Amino acid sequence: MSNKLLSRDQFRNNVFLRDNYKCVVCGEPAKDAHHILERRLWDDEGYYLDNGVSLCSKCHIKSEQTLISCSKLRELANITRVIIPEYMYQDCEVDKWGNIILSNGLRLKGELFFDESVQKILAPVLDQFCIYVKYPRTYHLPWSGLVTKDDRKLENTDHFNGKEVVVTVKMDGENTSAYSDYIHARSVDSRNHPSRNWVKNLHSQIQFDIPKDWRICGENLFAKHTIEYSNLEDYFLVFSIWNERNICLSWNETIVWCDLLGLYNVPVLYTGTWDEDLIKSLYKPIYEDDRCEGYVVRLADSFSYRDFRHSVAKYVNTQFSEDLKGRHNWSREQIVQNKLTYK
């Protein structure tokens, strides 16, 4: 029953029954069957027994404000199975509203953060949020070769039908985000590594031209990971730019900002209306004598961070997936510098 989707009434009744109709925090009569993780984070609204706890009105407000953590609520209700939306990953601790909690206690702004109602409820803890954002993991297209057991694959591509898309080369580098005052790899608290020195130097030259709370996301290609490039335009290739509202700019706006900042974008394979058969045929090396990891599809229009998983998807070449098997982590190996076109 704990992993069975319930109706709203079933959810309320079963949560109260399990918790003996008492608030799991203070023992007062239960008034609310509280979603541990907000139902808007779920595609199916999250009415699962293990996603609910019984709370009194006072403790409900504290839990909504995240003053009582999700893990504490599970502990008090003797819930041993952490149930989360399918697109989330077990290696990240999140609060009620889906904001990632870092090891130092600071939080990253999640997909619901900028919702006006969420801003109001989180007022007591807004000082715990940092401005930096972890780049989301990208779903694989249905015909993609999987790389790891943690990868997610789309069941279909119906949400792209009729939409204008941009297909770009998936570069084999390190996902990097640059702000006006900071730069980091996919993990916001990533450690230093010699392969990041070049892109850090680039960042020092452009950071004062990046609008406050914006971020430039791209691939750091200074060092070889699996593919050794011999003909790159630059060591940092931009694939998206996000504004202060966590909105990904349209592709046309992204190109304009790249020009303004003197940056290069990832190579484009196709721009136009979604055509699944055509897009399936796009895989090819874009650089002479270089292999290609695959390609990435994104909406040509702007989209919110909340809608990322419905706006971006990737294809990874099966051969590239095979090449990854048995390889050591590139960051622990001797650096092999990729080559630029003009060098």
C-alpha cells in the first residue's frame, strides 16, 4: 500500500489510520494529511502513503515552512522507504518544495522556488538559499544508448510534437556554470581541478558583463574525457543561458548573448519543427577525425527550470556508452589537452 497511488480521500484516511489520528510531531489530534514532498513536484500528485504524515495545524505550518525537515517527518512516522518523484535522484537531499539541501546546510533554488505562494511560505528560511543552481540531469531520448544505471529515458517524445527545436552536438566535456561572481562544475560546491584553470581565467575576463543572478552554462572542453578533440573553436562552448528568474533564454537570445560576451555556442545540427525521423538520422561527427558523443534536443523558445525535463533531452551514441565501460574517472588521470582550430 505504501507505494500504491491513492485517491485524495484514500491518502488522507490511510495516513491518519497509520498515525493513529495523531500529529506525529507533538501528539495532538491530527488535522492535516501532509505531503512530505509537495504534490506539485509529482506528475501524479504524489498521493502515496509513504509521502504522507499526520500533523496538527501548528506543526503543519512549520512543515510547510520546512522548519521541520522531510527526513525528520519520516523518522517520526516510522517511514523507512524514501519515496520521491521518478525524475528525482536518491543522492540528493531535498526539502518539502524540492530545493536541494547541500552538505553545509545551504539550499539550492528548485523548480518551485519562484512560485509566489512558495516564496511566502518559505519566508522564514529564505536566508538559507544561495543564488547558485545545480544544472539538471537530462533525460535520454527513447532511442539513446544508456550510460549509467541512474540515467532516465523518455517513454516518448510527444511533448516535442509541433514545437520548434534546436539540436546541438553533445560535447564530451564538463558541465560548467558561470555567474557574475562565481563559477562551478555541475556540483555547486565542486572542488578545484587543474582542467578548470582555463575556463576560470575566461570567467575572470567576462564575469562583470554577466547580469546579476544570471548564469552561463556550457561545456568545459580543455581536457580530454573520453573523446580527444583536435579541432575545437574554443574550450568553452555555451549550451544555455538562464536569467534571474531561472528561465532559460530562447536559443536566439542565447546566440545574441554569446556574441555580446565573445563566447562560442555548441555546434548546431538542426533548427526547425520537431521531426523524429529526421532527428534520429542526425548523429554524425561534427569535427573532422573526431568521434561524436551524441546530440541534445532543446526547445527553441525559452522555458522555466521547472519545465526542464519536458524541454531538453539527449541522445548518446551506443559506441560512446561502450567506450565508457571500465574507464577510470577522467579527473584522476593525467590531463590530455584538447586542440583548438587555430593552434
